[in-house]
Amino acid sequence: MQAFRSALFNGLFYLNLILFMLIFAPLLLAPRPAAIWSLKLWSMASIRLLAVIAGTRLEVRGREHIPKGAALIASKHQSLFETFAVLPLLDDPAMIMKRELMLIPLFGWFAHKFEMIPVDRGAGAGALKRLIARAREAVAQGRQVLIFPEGTRRPPGAPPAYKPGATALYMNLGVPCVPLALNSGVYWPRRKFMRYPGTILMEFLPAIPAGLSKEVFAKRLQQAIENKTDELLASGR
């Protein structure tokens, strides 16, 4: 039965995405805040579909740590789920995403409209410089820059593999960084179609203030995310 519910959700999830892009296509010509509103609406609809069909709910903790205005949000990455579920929680998110996604017709047009930040992983130091420049533009507008420090989805319990991007942004943006821990991979496993019933926990942690050294920040960020993620995994199994 859960396999059927998972398949049904997956079909409706992508149908919902297609309908969103078709229905809200006129917003490609509207001001960006209107387009961001539609993105959050789609995200909330997808979260609701997951709860109703697959029995997978979301509980958000630490909302008091969600920043108002410019900040860096550094999130654990276990699943596709957090790439959209975190968006309605932020005032004006600027997500860092693979450049290849920006090239997909219609989907990429919306990503450009939302002014998401592309990163070309194979372009070396030049890509990092462009990433920092785009992120600076976002924080100058009072937006929250969202990055997944490991760069790709990691299964629950896998050893951490943090890339230098989050630390580079922290050192150049001059804003606090809010770590985000989660256990989404338990219920929405990467590269699998199954969606398991239960409650996905997402927890925003106290902000790491701006101005720390590169080494101190990198250690604090990884410890904060990994320690809390371990707690959430233990409580969610």
C-alpha cells in the first residue's frame, strides 16, 4: 500500500510542478516578489500533498532563529524535500543551485525570475568568484542566501562531506549564518521513489555571528549541523 501511495504522490508532485509553471507563466513578466509568492504557494501545496497522500508530515523547530533580512542559511542535504520545503519559511530566499538546472526550459526561466544563484561546479575558482558576487547582490537586497554545504544529497548517517562554498560565502558576505539540521532522508530517501509515513523534522539553530575566522566558522557550522542532525535522526527512526 505504501508503494502505491508513494507512486501516487510522485506522479502528483511532478504534475503539480508542471501545472504551476504553466498557470503562473505570466508571472515571468511580473515583479519578482509576485513570482516568489507563487513559488512559496507551490511549495506549500507540495508539502500538503506529501502529508495527505504519503502520510509524511513536516515539523519545523527553531522558528525563532529564522532571520529577518539578509543572512546565510546553511542546510543539511539528505533529500529533494528540503530544496522546496524551506522556501516558504524564508522571507526572500536566494537558493544556490546547480547551473544545469537553470538551463531547463520553463523551469530554468522561473529560476532566473526568482534570481536564484547558479553555480558551475566544474569551473573552479572562477565559479566561486561569480557565486560570491551574486550572493553579495542578494544580501544587498536583504535576501536570505540558502546553501547546502555538502553540495549534494547525503544519506542519513553518512560521514559529512562539507565543501568550501559555505565558508567562502560566510567570509565574504559579512552576515550571520543560520545552520539548518533535518532528517528528511529517513522519509524521502535519495534516488528512491518510496515516501515513508512519519514526521520530517527541520530545525533552525542559533545563528553563528559574522566575523569569525575561517577555521572557527567551518568547525562550528559542521558541528552544529551534524550534532543536531544526529539527534533528529535518532528521534525520527
